[in-house]
Amino acid sequence: MIVGIIGSGAMGSGIAQVIATAGHKVHLLDKNAQALERAAKSIKGSLRKLSAKGKLSENDAADIQDRLNFTEAHQDFGDCDLVLEAVVEDLEVKQNLFREVEMIVPEHCILASNTSSLSIASIASACQNPERFIGIHFFNPAPVMPLVEIIPAVQTREGLAEEIKDMVQSWGKLPVIAQDTPGFIVNRVARPFYGEAIRIYEEGIADIATIDWAMTELGGFKMGPFTLMDFIGHDVNYRVTESVFASFFYDPRYKPSFTQKRLFEAGYFGRKSGRGFYNYQEGAVPPAPTRDEQLGHYILNRILAMLINEAIDALALRVASKEDLELAMTKGVNYPKGLLAWADELGAQHVLATLDGLYKEYHEDRYRASPLLRKMVRENQTFFPGL
Ligand SMILES: NC(=O)c1ccc[n+]([C@@H]2O[C@H](COP(=O)([O-])OP(=O)(O)OC[C@H]3O[C@@H](n4cnc5c(N)ncnc54)[C@H](O)[C@@H]3O)[C@@H](O)[C@H]2O)c1
């Protein structure tokens, strides 16, 4: 198989490495020669590290490099079986790109986008043959993160999602299938991890260090929400939040916060800019959490109830299957447990009581419980009976 990748930035270069490692020839295209140079250097460095760790022989690393063709010419795509774009997150740019690419690639060539926030249907609509178009969404860094979301659009031909699933699996990745709805699985279901944490902080219930402590020490999450937002960068995380909110026709459940917007506006992007919620400058002393178990459990319970509700609602609206929802949250964002299994463990009744308690207190739509959660309680059901 020959694969064309457009955009050699953070995502495109990582995806190229994954596919070349799986044994396929890859044309990695960028309009910017410097970006191509950076990509070549970064892939080389990454392969060298793997060799040094004994995970890859030097011969294999050399073969992978040989399968990579760095190019600025679309003409090279004449022999491609799959073209995947990872250029800037701009609908018009992506649409124009596929108009050009479709004139060059063979008829059987599959076209795909790595977009995080645009609808696959809207990009596919620019194509003459949109039935061959699909979303293939990797996570950053692509060579390390196992999850890949596959998103068929309304135009995508029947069966293509399953074909791509097998293909992605053969690249050593874990594919899940998601509906073409905002945020797909991970970027939708994870929203309350950030949003509810910020809300608790804004209300003065706890400070950022205490909320991070509760989620990591008591909840078992690898990173607390504020550390994670600083790590992702507020330029990225705030933009995703804003875009998911707008795409959901301004459903209050996804409302962004002024707290994060101000950090974004100030250029306090997080770790990469030296300042975000935390201060990363040399000599800065990180704030200490208040290790109050009762407060910690209140924080964990509230954020977790919101996350579980989001996962249950995604299931109710058939965004993905039960199994794929669990896989997505454990492999895409490293949650300690799948949220539906967590619901079973806590008891649907407990989760519903938490949400109804918040709704009663605030009278805000963001705390509305999913009808499926109510049904589970009414019928005394679990998501994974017998486990
Ligand atoms: N960064 C992430 O965490 C992440 C995760 C998943 C998906 N994505 C998505 O992947 C895509 C790329 O993101 P990124 O972070 O790698 O961006 P990036 O800015 O690192 O790289 C984009 C690259 O595309 C090139 N480019 C722009 N327009 C082009 C054109 N018309 N033709 C050829 N090359 C062009 C740029 O020169 C640049 O090198 C976006 O759609 C983004 O939403 C990003």
C-alpha cells in the first residue's frame, strides 16, 4: 500500500512514522520546506531513540526511513491508495486541498482527514466522490498513543469504516468507530474533566492544586485537570472547548469558562509558555494541595458523575458502542477505568443522585442527567452485567 500524508507538522510526521513502520511506502507532503526538514529530523530522532532502547533494530530503522519520501509536489500522489491530511484546522484549506488531490490520485484511493473538530461530512462535500472519504483521527503523539477514531461521514460508502478499522489495526493501533458528531468520542466525553474542574475552582470550593490532588490521588487519573490543561496548552484546549460548544448549537453542557478564556487571551498557554494555571518559571514553587479527604471525595464524585453522564449520553445517542467508548477513554486519554464500568462500580443510582443534587442546587441545564442513566436506574440495570 502507498500512503500520502499532507501536512508534516506534529500530527502528520507522527502518522507518517506509524505507517512507514507498518511497512508501507509514504509520501509526506508539506507546502513548507522547513516543516519537511523538521519532520525528517524529528522522525529520524524518534527512530534513533527506539533503536537505542533496543525496540527497533538499526536495519529496520533504516528501512523505515527509506520508505519515507518527503515532498512538496502533489504530483507524487499519483500512485497512492490512501491520502490522509493533517494540515491546519481550517475547513476551506482542507476542502481546497482535496479538490486538488482528487484530480491526481487513482479512483480507488481512499481520502481521509485527521481533523479534531471539523465535521467529516463538510470536508467530504468538496470531493467529486465523497463516498471514499472518511475521518481517521490519531492522538498526539501518534507513534505513542494507541487509539485511533474512525469516523464515517454521511456520504461514506457502506463498509469503508470496517475496512479502515482492519487497516488501522494492522498498523498496530487500536481503532474505534465514532459517529460524525462534534468531538467524536474522546474530545466530547472528556469535556467535563476540564469544565467541571474549572467550575469547582471558579466557585472557590477548592484551589487548582487540591482539585488536581483529588483527581490523581483519590481518582487514579494520571494527571489532574489543571496540570493536563497546562500540558495540552490553553490555545489548543480552549479552542477545542469553544468549537465543541458552538458545534453543539450552544448546549450549556459544553459552555467554555471565562477563566480559561482569559488565560488563552493573555498568552498563558501553559507549560510551553512558562505559565498557565501553574507557573513553570525557574524557581517557582508549586502550590500545595489541601489534603482534605472529604473535600477530595466531593470533587472527585462531582467531576466523575459529569464524565459518566457524558459517556452514557454518547451511548444513548449511538455516538459509539459500549466497548468503543470504554476503549476510547482508557486508551485515548489514559483514564484509569472505562466510564461505563465505573458507573457500574459506583452504581447508576449514586451517579444519578449526584447529578440530580447538582441540578437541584444550580438549576442549570449542564447538570441534566441522560435519559439513559434514568432508565438504567429505573430498570436496575448495569452496563456490563456479570462483570
Ligand atoms: N496537535 C494535536 O494534538 C492534534 C491531535 C489530533 C488531531 N489534530 C489535527 O491534525 C491536524 C494537524 O494538526 P498539527 O497539530 O499537526 O498541526 P501543525 O501546525 O503542527 O502542522 C500543520 C502542517 O500543515 C502544513 N500545511 C498547512 N496548509 C497546507 C497545505 N495547504 N498544503 C500542505 N501543507 C500544509 C503546515 O506547513 C504545517 O507543517 C489538524 O487538523 C488538527 O486538528 C491535532
